[in-house]
Amino acid sequence: MKLTALRLCNFRQFYGETPEIQLATDRDRNTTIIHGNNGSGKTTILNAFTWVLYEKFTAAFAESERLVNNRAIAEAEIGTAIDTWVEVAWEHDGKRYRAKRMCRAYKQEAGVNIVNNELLYLYIGDADGKWLHPQQPPDEIIGRILPASLHQYFFFDGERIEQIVRQDKRLEIAEATKILLGVEVLNRSIRHLGEAKKTLETELAQIGDTTTKDLLRSQQQCQQEIDKLQARQAEITSEIANFQQIDREIDRYLLELTAAKATQLQRQELERAKATYQTQLSQAQTAIKQLVSTQAYTVLLADLTGDFHTIVGELRDRGELNQGISREFLSQLIHQQNCLCGTKLVPNTPAYTQIQVWLSRASIAVIEETTMRLITQVEALETKGAEFWQAIDLQQQIVATSRAEIGQLEISIDRLETQLRQDTNAEISNLQKRLDEIEIKVRDLTLTQGQNRQQIVHLEGQIQSLAKQISKQQTNQDRQSLANRRIQAARMAIEELSTMRDRQELQFRIELEQRVQRIFQTISVTPYLPKITEKYELILVETTRGIETTVAASTGENQILSLSFIGGIIDRVRDWSEQKLLAVPASNTFPIVMDSPFGSLDQLSRRQIARILPQLANQLVVLVTKTQWRDEVETEMQSKIGRQYLLTYYTSRSDVPADYLEINGHRYPLIKSSPNDFDYTEITEIESR
Amino acid sequence: MTPNLTPAVRQIIERVLQLEKDRLDRKKNSPINDDILKIIKEAIG
């Protein structure tokens, strides 16, 4: 941040608009001196800066009611507005900024009313010359350039600078130091990343367990089961085939046994008949199914056909279905003006009127045709319905007959088998018993086959549902993997940031401490040593016989300590940002605006500070009284002065003491007599030689 | 930064730092957790 200009209007002692105060910005000649006596407005100028940028005042500055210049108030008419404003211009990061804070007051009978104290206008200009009104709030933009919490280290009242290092302010300095060292940013980053990581971990827990392996295993098991069952099915089929083979052989053998021959022949015949009836039965059942699926609908049409007949009946009753005579025909007759029988059809004659009546009743040819066709079709359907029932009855008859026959045949066959079983010939009865066994076995095997089939279907269903679950798991797994990677990345980021923070804390704190120490020891002749504790507290210690004790420093020593601290901060922050080591607000250069800085210091200290500060700061604006601008200070700062200004105080007092500032052989008046009843200050530039 | 960081982690670090820098001086801060989650999810996903 490099301040470029300042302008005031009706701000405290300054009546009307001041000329624009240009500040020195050159790298070598970076110091601006503003000379003025006590009360002439030095503190006002310091507060002008802090008022615009942060709406803050230093402790020494009075309440805001007295912001508005007295003469402006006096000269204003009752009821009119008085505008008070301050404009600050600066450069930062290649952009130009202009901020203006305005305060409007209205003059009333009783006094002055301040309204609209909040107005802050900010414009940002780029290298292209355009000035733009930014989207973000001005105080945020300013805060990013130089945070409000740090401003008192760079805009300060020199006579109270030692307040910075007061006991009760140590925490403030610690916070400020952490921000300036970038430690605060790192701490917050680490903390917030940690919270985000926890959120991610919670999300992960909610995604669910990875059980894909289990599901796959279950799937495999089902498949194995199915394979086993299918193998068994195949076995059963061949077993059945075997048994049937044996069955046939036994049958044949029985035939060969003369004693059993007759019975066996009979039985075989009966079996054949039974088989025929069984085929018949199954065919009839198939036929029934077929009939129902293709023609059953015909018996459900009764209602529809009924409605149809009603409609047709109504049409007939209304005479709209006159068969044979269509409208077209009658229209043609009228057009011909001749009836078929030869009668002339002349309008208003009885014959013509008759034809017209028919015409109104005649149907349109198309409707009549369609209706005729429909009637035919509906009659056909109605017949179909009856035919359907007939066919069904026939088939059901066959079913019943077949069943009955089969029943009978089974009784007969059973009787023959019993005969064979109980035959006195052991061989025969054994063979029959064997046949009985086979029958039972085959029946059991067939049943088992049926069960297996059901089981296989069931298992296949399970495999399907497992497959669905697995693919769902896959999605979950992907989400889990993603969540895990994010958590991992967050963890690594936290680790890295912690390393950076620890390094920065240690290294930067030590480096800062060393710099502050060196500056302090250049300025002060005391044996004290500044220290920055691990808690970032700035203290002054002395080492007596190897033991460190905190010093109860004097005002002057604290002033030096404060200035050393500020100088050290500026120097180090600039250095670190150049090395790109820093996580700070981007401002790597800070200006220093100080009001009456040399008051309580002794000559030596003053000399040292005057020499060091312009070197440390990128830009310096010093507001001094004549007393403070004594030889040693002037000498040390001379080579760095870029601009100088003079605050001339116009007093309404009658006895005006003479007071001059002598610069480069010229005399400049610090006090003058006011031409009116008012006290005010004018600022003029002191031209360099 | 340590050299063996993946580009994604680097991105997260840089963006979080920038976010915190920008928020440093704000008086009222919106909850930051959502912003950080967004940074992480944009870097990896």
C-alpha cells in the first residue's frame, strides 16, 4: 500500500477544500514531512487517514460532533446542509484507489445535526485509466489491503506509541503479530480444514459398509447349488430312463414265461389302451384351452349385440333406415324434375312435396350400407357364440369319457398285477414285485425332479437380486472411494499447512525477534533486549547473571520498543513476501503515518529513529512540530524527504505571537492572524530548492 | 511447500489460504465449512 494523496473539506480546522496533499512515493525519497504547531491540525491529518479507511479515531482526537469545521457551520444558512469529507488516494498491487468518506450536517436553530455519517465511496482504477465502482463492500476491500485490526501500527500517535507495548495490550499485539506473520491465516486454515474433514468423514460413514465380497460369495454359492442341482437332474433323468429300461425288460421276460404269458399279454393291451386314452385326454384339454383363448369372447358380446339391435331398431322406427331409397336417389329425382313414374316434379306441387318428405326421412346411402353390413356381421357373431359352446361341450365330453375309461382300465390293470404278484410261481411274483418297486422309484424320482426344478428357479431369482445388490454396492464403493480420497487430501493439506505453520512460527518469530532486537539496540543505549515470546507477546528483558527478567521499561524505552517492533514488522514482511514465503494479506509494503513521534525521546534516540525509520518503511509521513524537528532529526531525514508541507494556523486572537519555520534559508509562518472571527488552518506546500 | 504433494492437494492449500486471507478482516463471517468443502470437492472429484 502506497499512499499517494489526501484532501480534506470542512474537516475540523480545515475550512473549505484543501489543495490536494501529494505524498512522497519515490523509493529513495519516500518521506513526507508536514510541519505544524500544536493544535494546527497534525493529529487531524492523522485521523483523516484513519477516518476514511477505518472510520476510527486515535485516542487523542475529539468526538465526531466536532468533525465539521466551525466556520462552515457559522456561514451556513439555517436548514442548509454542510458537507464534510476526506479523500484518500493510494496505490496497491498495480491498481489505484480513491476512497472518500462523507459526513453531511444540517444546521438547525438549536445546533447542528449530523446525518449520513456512513457514506464511504471507493473507486478502483486500473492501468487502462478507467475508474470503477467495486462490487464488494469498500471496507472489505480495504481490510484485505491493510486489515483494520492492524492499522494502529501504521497510523499512530507518536506521543502515545508506547501504548502498543503496554502490559494489557500484549494480547492485541500477539494477535496482530500472528496475523502479520501469516500464522493466523495458517491456524485458521488448519482448523477449518479439520472441520471440513470431519464433515467428510461423517458423510463417509453414512454411505455404508463394503460387503461386495460377501455378496459375490453368496452369488457363487447359489450358482454352485444350481450346478449341483442341474447335475442331479441329469442323473435323475438317466436313472428314470434306466428304470424304464428295466421295466421294459421285465415286461418282455414275463411274456416269455409261459405261465404268465396270458396275463402279461392282457396287461400290455390294457396299458396300451390306457395310453391312448391319456393322449386323448391331454389333446382334449389342449383343445379346450385353445378354444377359450381364441373364441371365448363371442359369448361375452351379448350385451353389446343387444345394444346394437336397440340402436338399429330406433333408427328403423324413426324411419332413417328406409331400405332402398337413399337421399342421393331422391335428390337426383328432384334435380331431374321427373319422378320415376313420369310425374313432373314442380316445386309446391303435391308430388314434389311428397318427394321432399321422403327426402327428409331418407337415409344417407353410406350409413345405410354400413348398418346393413354390421347387421350381417353381428348375426354371424351371434351364431359363433352358439358354435363356441357346442365345441366346448364336445371337448368336455371327450375329457369326461377319457377319464372314465382311464379309471376303469387302471382298475383292471391293477387286478392283473395283483394276480401276478400273488402268483404261486415265485419267479413271476418276484418279477411283479420288482415292477412295483420300479414304479414307486420312478414316481419318487419324478417328484424330486419337480422339486429340483423349483429350487433352481428360486436360486436363479436369488442370483438376480444379489446381482442388483452388487451393482448398488459398486456405486457405494465408488462414492466411498471418492470420499476417502477427499479425506486423504484434506489430511495431507492439513499436514502440510501444519508444517508451514510450525516452520513459519518458529522461523518468522525468531527472525522478527532478531530484527526487532537489532533495531532496538541501534537506537537504544540500554542493555535491554526485546523478545517475542511463544505466545507472541512483545516484552523487554534484561539478563542479569544469566537470568532473564522482564524490564519495567520507561516511556521512552517503550516508545523505542514500539517503533522497533513496527520497523521490524515492516522490514520482515517485505522480505518474506519477496521470497514468497508468506501467507499474509497481500500488502507487502506498509506506509507509516506518524504524528509527533519524537517527543519524549532523548537526542541520541531521536537521531537513531530518524535515521532508521525512513529506511525501514516503504513510505513515511511524519507530522512534526518545530521542537520535534530539531537538528538531528532534520539532518538524518533530509536525504529521504520527497515532499514538505506547512500547516499555518490562523488565530482569531488579537495578540498573535510570531512563529516561523526556517527551511532552506526561507522563513515560513506557522501562525498568522485570522481575517475573521474564526480559527482555521491552511496547508501549503513547501517548495524544494 | 514440500515437493511431493499432488497437484490436487496443492490446489486445496492455495485456495484455502486465499480464502482465509480474504476473510481475515471481516467482522461478520459466513460459515466457512461449505466453502472449504467446495474447495476440496472441486480439487478431487
